[in-house]
Amino acid sequence: MSQFWSPVVQSLSPYVPGEQPKIEGLIKLNTNENPYPPSPHVVAAIQAELGSDGDRLKLYPDPTGLALRAAVAGHFAVSSDNVFVGNSSDEVLAHTFLALLKHERPLMFPDITYSFYPVYCALYGIESERVPLDAHFAIRIDDYIERNPGAVIFPNPNAPTGRLLPLADIDHLAGRLPDVPIIIDEAYIDFGGQSAVTLVARHANLLVTQTLSKSRSLAGLRTGFAVGQSALIEGLTRVKDSFNSYPLDRLALAGATAAMQDRVYFEQTCARVVASRDRLAATLGALGFEVLPSAANFLFVRHARHDAATLSAGLRERRILVRHFNAPRIDQFLRITVGTEQQCDALASAMEQLVGQ
Ligand SMILES: *Cc1c(COP(=O)(O)O)cnc(C)c1O
């Protein structure tokens, strides 16, 4: 606390990211990073951009990020005018909150969801309302339609539950609330869902955000994007150009563009993660865990006879890190990132010791 802080800063409660400890040999299954390296084309593109002496770094990058926007557009068969890029999808989301989500009626999101949303609401003074997930931790679209929201945002698959909403439900929601901005945060969609990008041409109110942090193994490069009709993209660009004209540096633009262009590598690594996830879900189920159906690169699990915080501490003693949220309704769950096959095996055998089977 300082007398020099603005009043708004005094009232903030910032997002707390998962730990990034610097411990040798740690099995890190707590922040949903991809266990595999990015496409080799990413490294080559960054090296080419750097050149032998880094001479290009003296010049500002393209403020419009056009090459990356074109690569994203190419991936989804849309136009570059439908694509906004930013320094992580968190930044894209932050701009979205300011550009599209502040209205007379409250912004609505699930009671259990990505914990950055309430943080942005506090930062931008956006009124919000939490809509409870059903008893099976699923989003019910009708709950939103009935409540007459000013705007709606949720991840699909939801985080930290991993549960996927069918594309038809999103189509229905966007159609039933045509005057309400609907934001679908698809941070994990590549691990088992169908992207709502295909609905964007039909719905002027729909914006879809994605990140290269998870399915493209680039959490360290900080790149995300949004896809929507050009009027929505223009709104985001107005905010961006009122904040930072060059959010993506030259190396990030080069690397992210290469990642978006390498569809084969992307599909192969996603398939590996999905196979490991399904195998780990079966193993944990056999150990007596309830495993929520996951379409993401993590599992959300609880055990009827073992406390989640105790299990998390036991794993940590065995140098395995998972995420435990000390929050209502989910404090008996653990969120476990799907690692390599080897890491999943290590997690499974540690759990076997801890639950005593
Ligand atoms: C990881 C995550 C993000 C943020 O991704 P970055 O691009 O790394 O900022 C956004 N939304 C959800 C639901 C996430 O889990």
C-alpha cells in the first residue's frame, strides 16, 4: 500500500498465476503448458528474423502484425480483417473487456471459470454476475439466455473443469442474444472441440479468442488472437492503438506465424496429448478418482476419500506439481496438466501410493 497509488490500484485484487519454480527435475503439471517443444519451423523463423547480428531488431515490428494475421486467417479460411493479434490471449482478452464487455447490464460468466475474468472487471469497472454451473459442472446456455445479460464470456472447453460445450449450443446462444457480445475463450479447443470460428460469419456478436500458449507450445512467446467480424476487430484495434501500437515483437511475430503455418506438427502434438489424457483419465478412474470429462490438455479430478490439498502436498513431496484451487465447490478437485507419457506415468504411480491401492 502506498499513498501514491491511484484509488483504482488500491481496490485491485490481481490474478495469481500458477507457480513457475526453478527446481531441477520437477514434473510441472500445474499451468497447462504443452509438454512438447514448438514446431521446428518456429525456431528456424526466429533465427532467420534474428539474422547473424540482430540488425533487424533496431527497427520497430509491423504494428498491424499482418503476416501473423494472414497466417491465422489462412488456418481458419477467413480474412485478415477478421483477425486481431496480441501479446498473449490474456492481453487480447483484456482489450476485449474494455472494447466490448462494458455495458449497462452486467457481464455474465460461470461461477467456476478462468479467474482472470473478475480481475479484468475490477480493472475496467465492469459490473458482472456469476452464473452457476449445473451439478455436473456443465454450462447451461438457457441460464444465460434467461438472465438478459449485457455480455457473456466463458472458455470452451471451460477452465478449470475441462468440460466442452457443443458447437450447436454456442450457435444457439449467439442467435438468441443477437444484441449481446458473446466471447468464447478457446484456449483449449484444439484438444478435443470444434472451434466456434466457423460461426463467426453468421453472428455479428460473436468473438472467439485463442492462444498459442497451449496447443502450439508457445507459452513463452506470448501470442494470442481473436477472430470475429471486422467491426469487432476494429473495436479491439482501437483499444490496442490507445495502449501499445507494437504489442508483438519481431521474434514473436516470426515464430507465431511459423507455428500457425505448420498444421501437420500441430495436429500431431495435439493428438499425442489427447492420447495421453485419455490414458491418464482411465488410470486415475481405476484408482477411484472421479474424472470430469475433459476436452482440454488437463484433467479435473477428485477422490471421495482423499482431501485434495493433502494429495497436492503429497505430490509436491514427490516433486510433482499440480494445481489446487481453494475456492467454493472445487476445493476437493485437482487440476492436472497432461504431460508426456512418462510424466503421466510418474503422476499415476505417485497417486497410486497416495491413495493406497
Ligand atoms: C491459459 C489461458 C489463457 C491465456 O493464455 P495466454 O495466451 O498464455 O495468456 C486464456 N484463457 C484461458 C481459459 C486459459 O486457460
